[in-house]
Amino acid sequence: MRTELAPGLIYLPGFYDRAAQAALLADIRAVMAEAPLFTPRMPRTGQPFSVRMTNCGPLGWVSDVQGGYRYQPRHPQTDQPWPAIPASVLKAWEEAGGYQHPPEACLVNLYGPQARMGLHQDRDEADLAAPVVSISLGDTGLFRFGGTSRGGGTKSLKLQSGDVVVIGGASRLAFHGIDRILAGSSTLLGEPGRINLTLRRVTVP
Ligand code: MD6
Ligand code: FE
């Protein structure tokens, strides 16, 4: 199923079945073994995010007080290049993203049961013609999305394990976030928590 929730905001529930989710999880665990999770910090305040992150692909998104939000080719702690984006992850970009150039970054967010993500826009990419493709694994996340200005109304959507969301077109700069995690709603991870993968094109092709 493919539902357009707003112009350019596409929801594909159950894009990955349970077997595909397990394969995806094994691939992401291998990424996390090579590129360990780190805790990003807000640029101005130094306040830590409640999610931990890592990346795969030629570029990775990082944030700290020294450099602010940015993409860089190496892990901030190991100084190693990020691992390649697994084929299992690229499948969502290729089949749901509808963009002719490959993604350059896959941000991996790990939510513990108490973690959340405040309303934000994804606007650190030079290529805003490309969509962002998001994959959810593990516990359900309560996703909130609004329009392209901060003041407007918002709606919420439960993102379950295996769901894919594409944010592109007129919604590319829509505000969105995760209000909370429904801990224990999935058995995939073997523990409470949620993993979200977001595939991005960063540079203009
Ligand atoms: C999350 N997602 O689902 C957070 N960003 O955990 C995002 O921040 C996001 O789902 C851009 C496009 C799609 C997303
Ligand atoms: Fe985002």
C-alpha cells in the first residue's frame, strides 16, 4: 500500500515484511559494529540528543558544539570512513524514493524506550530536490508531521516496524518529529527500542 498523506509525503506501511526486517536488522547491527553509536549534541547548548546515532554511506550526519550540524565522510570518534549502505536498505530508496541518483548518507537513529526527537526540518542537504526516505524497525514510534512553517497544525501517525515514509516534493521541508516510542510493541530487536534509518542525497548531482 502507498498513501500520500500530504503532497510529497508518502506512507508505505509494511514495506518490509518480518523476514526482510530481520535481514535489515542484521545488516544494521553489522554497521553499528563497524561504526559505533555516538551521542550527538545540540550545536549551541551542547545538550545531548536522547537518541544515539551512527551512519553508513559516503557521508554521515553529525552534530556537536564545535562544528554544528553537518555531513562528513568520517566517524567523529574512530575517524574511519562510514561503512557502505547495505543493499537491503538501498531497496527502499530505489523502490519508494523515485530519485534517479543514489543516496549519499544513511543516518541510523537508535531510540531507547524514553528517547524522542523534537519537531525539526531536514535541511542540511544541498540537494532539496531529492526526497528523504525513512525506514522504521522495532518498537512503534509516534511520528508527528506538520507543514513547512513551525506554527501550523500537525498530525500524528504510528510508524511500525517495516514501515517506510518518503518526505519529498512539497513536503521536503515539512516539520516532523517523534513524540514517543511505544515500548514493547515489537519483538524484532529483542529489547525495547526503535531504530530509524533515513536515506538522504546530500550534494547536488
Ligand atoms: C524518526 N525521522 O522517524 C525520525 N526525517 O525517528 C526523521 O527525522 C525523518 O522520518 C526526514 C524524513 C523522514 C523522517
Ligand atoms: Fe528528520
